Amino acid sequence: MGKSFKILAIPYQVWLSVLVFIPLVAMVVISVTNLNSTVTLSELQFTMEHWVLLTQRPTLIAFRNSLIYAGSTTLISFVLGYFVAYQIFRLRIKNKFIVLTIVILPMWSNLILRTEALLNIFSENNILKSIMGFSLFGNIAGTPTAVLIGLVFTYMPFMILPIYTALEKIDYALEEAALDLGLTPMQSFWKVVFPLSFRGVVTGSILVFLPTMAGFAIPKILSKGRIIFIGNIIDTKFIYTNYNSGALLAVILLIFILGSILLMTRFDKEGETLL
């Protein structure tokens, strides 16, 4: 890389250091010390007393809920998302970008507004009932079903796009060769297409799993506060200025994120499924 290009990278490096690395270091320090708004640097001490939070029942339940709902959302998004991505891949139209735009269109709106709209649809008296005279979902607001539907609706596009990108990069000649060798279309799919698109599945699964596990707005709104994710506990800790406990839980999530990124780079070293 030439010197001129390295100079152009300096603003990004500064932005990365100020807005990413420094806050991460600060979060780790806060999680293992007594640092807060009333403690000066001279009084700073290493302590693990707030780590007892990890053994408390509400925290364990929140972690369990986060893992269960994140896993369920990822699995459902994979089944439905792969089907959608494969159908778009097989479309015989020139500009598939229009179809992809329709898929990702809800992502362009505010997450809170979309979730509040879903809450209205899931409630007994909603806008659909006013228009059509009946409700499609009944009254499921505040239930696990509402939360799961909301999570899948929100994050499934993150599954569709990497899978579609992986499918687009498959050489169609490989599938033709499999058919010429006597495989049925279904056998060709499972032995050629799916294995070659698997890195898109891995990338999509990570992109769905991580925000689902770390999120707090969707479960808080759609469950009406009845289902607690680990993100909800972190949100509460920071609202009530319990920064040590909030930072500790955030560091635990950070470990999940870093592990997932390492897994993603192992399956997709060049990041092709993110394009």
C-alpha cells in the first residue's frame, strides 16, 4: 500500500481508537475495579466483588433466555431465510437487486418504531382489526411467541443477504456437472449447492445470533417486560449508574462477539459473504 493510501487511513484509525478501543479498555477496567463517579483515580482498587452478579438467579435466567431465544431465532431465520435467498437466486430476472431491496426495506426504518408497530398488531385491538374486521394474530402481545416473531422479523434479512451472496458466487457449471453425472436436482442441491453456500449460513447465523442475544428493545416491548434478556439487565444497570456490573456483563457479551468473529473469519477469511 502506497504512502498516500496510508495517510487516507489515518482518520479511520483515529476514529477506531477513540470510539472503539478506548471505550473497550475503559469497560474492561471498570468491570474489575471499584471505579465509579464517586471514586477518584488515587482510590482506584482492583476488586471482584461485583462478579457475584454472575451467580445471581435473575442474571442466570437472563442469560438462559438470551441463549434460547437467540438460538431459536437463528434456526428459524436459517430455515426461512435460506428458502427466500434460494428463491431469489433462482429468479430469472435481470435486476435481482429490486427484490433484495424489498427484503431489506424494513431495516431502513427505526427499530423502535417497527417493534411498537408489531406490538400494536399483536394486541387485541389493532390497526389490522380496524381495517379488516379481524386480527391475524389474536392477542399474543406479552407472550414468548410475540417476542420470537418480532426477533425473526427483525433479524432474518441478516441471514438472507449472506446466503444469497454465497449462492451468487457458486459456479453454475458445478451444478450442471453434478446433474450430468446422474444426480437428481435434490441430490445436486445437498451435495453441491448447500456445501458451497455453507459459509453464508455461518455468517448469517452469527449476524442473527449476536444482535438477538445482546438486544433489549424487542423483548422489553413485545413481552411487556415479562421476558428479560441479558441486554435488559445491562440497560437497567447503566440507567441506575451501576456501571461496574453493567460493564462486567457487557464484557461477557464481548467475549461472545469476539469468539463469533473468529468463527466467521475461519469460514469466510476474505469476507465475501458480507458483500
